[in-house]
Amino acid sequence: MVQIDFTRMRCPVARSMAVLGERWALLVLREAFYGTTRFDEFERNLGVASNILSARLARLVEHGLLERVLLSGGGRHAYRLTEKGRDFFPAFVALKHWADRWMAEPEGAPVLLVEVETGAEVVPPPLTGRSGAPLRPEQVRPRPGPGAGPELRSRLDALLGEGTNG
């Protein structure tokens, strides 16, 4: 079976999955969002083999979601979220909210995210249209963006049944 290299695809979602689609990657980011910074903490909290964790941390560093920094006192390192990693936080919150609703045990979510200042639970905002009303998938259509190539433009034109090349 031929393995598809998602990193070479034109689609940014596909390229993102090359980095985030491996199951340990999102769990490592979850721990980073929860405040974990040191290798031994990640290893303990995740229950993952050190070789797998090392590879996942290296990949997240390579792709700019985490940075490896030397701790004062020398010798030990910490992993910290970069701007790119922090930008993923809303997507993580949306995924966690969905998972808590559909995948949690009957007693509920094992972890709640709460705002430090108020103690209020953090939830993702609903997707809304210009009117402010919630949007459902059937109310949204894909259109070619500025980075769309001819093949994607043609496919979306056919899907939309209209000329979108202008």
C-alpha cells in the first residue's frame, strides 16, 4: 500500500493533519495547554513510551507548535507553546467540547477548562453567520480561495454549479 505524503498536498488542512493527525500529537498539545512543560511530566501524564514521546515532541518543535528551551541551571529543557501552538487553542477547545459531549463517560467530562479570573467554564463560541444565527454545515459552501489551483477551481465550480473563476 502506497503511503500518501500529506505534507506535499496543496490543501492546508491535509498538511495540518500530517502534523496533528497522529494521535499522540494532539494529546501532547493537550498537556501543553494544561501547563505541562517538562519531558518527564509529559511522559507521566500521557503514559507514553519515551521514544514515541521524544519523536512527537521533536515533530511539534520542528513544525513550530512548541519550542524547546533550556531551563535555568542548565542541563534540563522545557517545552513551551509558540504563537503557532497557541493559535491552535481555539481548535483544541472546540474538539474538547465536542469530545466531552459525545465521547465522555456518563458521569461527564474528566477535565473542565475554566477561566482563571472568573472560574467560568470555557466553551467555544458557536459558528455564526453575518446575521448572528448559528450556522450548520448545510448552510455553508466551499468557494475557491486565492491559493486554489485550476483543478480545485474546476471541481468547486462543478460542485457549486456556477462560474467562480472570476
